[in-house]
Amino acid sequence: MHNLKLIAIDIDESKNKRLKDFPECLPILATFPSFYKRVGYIQPWIGYFFSNNYNEIVGAGGYKGMPKKGSVEIAYTTFKKFEGNGIGTEICRQLVLLSKRTDSTLKITARTLPEDNASTRILKKNGFKLMGTVHDDEDGDVWEWECKDPHPN
């Protein structure tokens, strides 16, 4: 298991300055001012970067807004250089744990492209079950997943 540290993507862009030293962070940082204006900025329901023991930023993840109707959606990515090492699985696990620590009654969901891929494997490893295909306004038809067992064997 990886020991990853969460680094909040702050609504105050001046607090994200050190993250601009990492080229992989730049496109993500560019999307957050408008994202936070649209969905709000209430911790812990925000975006995060994840760093390893060497202070390298290895990926990102977070929530697609505050919980609504007892449900919260997570999203995550592993930066190319770190793919295939279990980083995405750990980012997903940490997002689930943070959700459960904040509100143990929440339904945790995620959406993927409608095909088997690395993201679907990550979700399965974290106790998510495929619930079916839904239409997403931004991404079209996607698979929706729900965390059924946050601590699978």
C-alpha cells in the first residue's frame, strides 16, 4: 500500500503556487477556479493532488461537488509516469475513506467510460459494483459505479 499525502487544491489560487512547479498539475489547476464557482468550495468535498514519500505529485482526485441526495461522486487520475503502480487504487481508497469519515451514510459513486479499463479495475479493487449505464451531460453514456464494500478483501 502506498503512503500518499493529500494536498488540497485551494480556492485561493495563491495557496496552490508550489503545485505549479509540477507540469502535470497545470491543466488540472486551470480547471478549478471555474469548477469551484460552479459547484462550491466546501471541504472536504474539493479536489486534491496526491504526493508520495519523495514529494512527487503522483496523481489527483476529488469530489465532483458536495453530496446531493445522500450521494457523492469521486473522480481520480494517476499521472503517466506513475501508472501501473497501484497509485490510482490508493487515491480511490483515500477518497472513499475521507467520504466515510465525514459522513458514513453517504453513497459513493464514480463514472467511467463504458468499457473495461484501468479505472474499472481500480473501482472493483475498492469494492465498487457496476450499477449500469447512465447519460452524463459532459461525457455522454458512461458506466455508473457504487461503493458497496469500502474494505474489500
